[in-house]
Amino acid sequence: MQVQAPTPPTPPGEATQLTVLPPRPGVPQTVVEVRALRAQRTELSNQLNSALGRRDDIVDQLREASASERPGLEARLKVLDDRIIELEQEIARTGELIAQTPGNLLSNSTSQPSAPNIQWRSVDTTAIAMVFTMFVLAPIAFTVARMLWKRANNPPVPRLDAETQERMRRLESAVDTVAIEVERISEGQRFMTKLLADREKERLPR
């Protein structure tokens, strides 16, 4: 009876090195995979556009390059051409995978998440306008009236200095801005109140 000789151990330094490549994506089976595949295709397209732009720059440089500069530019051009071909192949493969994806996954991946349901309540625009007028417009109007009253009681000044005129212009501009803002807020509140009222009417049974 023959006895099989044991296999000698592999000497150190001669161990076989295995290169493990990352698995290439297949046909997506979930919405998350579809979105990831689309994001990958977008990134590949961006890289392709960047490579094409750099290639055009090198072609322009080759037209004016000297004899000593041409070999380096031509080597860079070849590297970019190889990269462009690789990117185009990856984009084509990604497009094929997306085309093979079931239709329900494609529709779900493109749908945007619904906006949260915000419950609006009716706001008394008149009360807001009154409070705004009382605490914002009234102090400004009182300040302007006080300045005018002081000016009427004081002896007339031949001419206001430039700083005072600038302050008056800024004050008038601020009053106008506040008035416009109050009107805008009132219009927005009236619009929201009308919109909510119309929605309530639509919900009522007919």
C-alpha cells in the first residue's frame, strides 16, 4: 500500500497574493440601489466632462508647443483618451443596468418625498396689524412729531447740516419701509385666511 507523501509547506516569501476586486453592481433590486446607481452615473458624467475639458486644453497646448514639450503633452493626451473611453464604457453599462430595472423601482426612486402636512390656523390679521402699529409705527411717528415740534419752537436755522439731513432721510426711508412691510404682512395674512377658508369649504360635504 502506497502512502502519499505530505505536501511540503509553502516557503515564506512565496505566498500567493490574491487581488480581490470589489464586486461590480448588478441590476438594482431596491429603491436605494436605484438611487445609488443614478448617483454613480451622474458622478461618472461629471468626471467625463472634466476629462473632456482637460483634453481640449491639452490639444490647444499642442498646437503651440515646442518640439521638447510635445512628448509630455502627447503622453498626457493618451492617458486622458484611455480614461475617457473607460468612463464612457462605465456610463453605458450603468445605463443598461438602469434600463433593466423594474418599472416600479424607477418610479419610486424618482418620486419626491411628500411635504409634511402643516396645519394652519386662522390668524386675526386685524389684531396683528394693531399690535404692529402700536409697538412699531407709533414710536416712530411720535419721534418724528417730536422733532417737528421742537423745530417749530426753536428759532429757524438757516440750513440743516449734512448729518441732520442724512438722518432725516434715513428716518423717512425707515418709516416707508415699515409701512410697506406692514402692508405686505397684512396681504399675506389675508391671502392665507382666504385660502384656509376655501379649503374648509371644499372639505364640507355637499
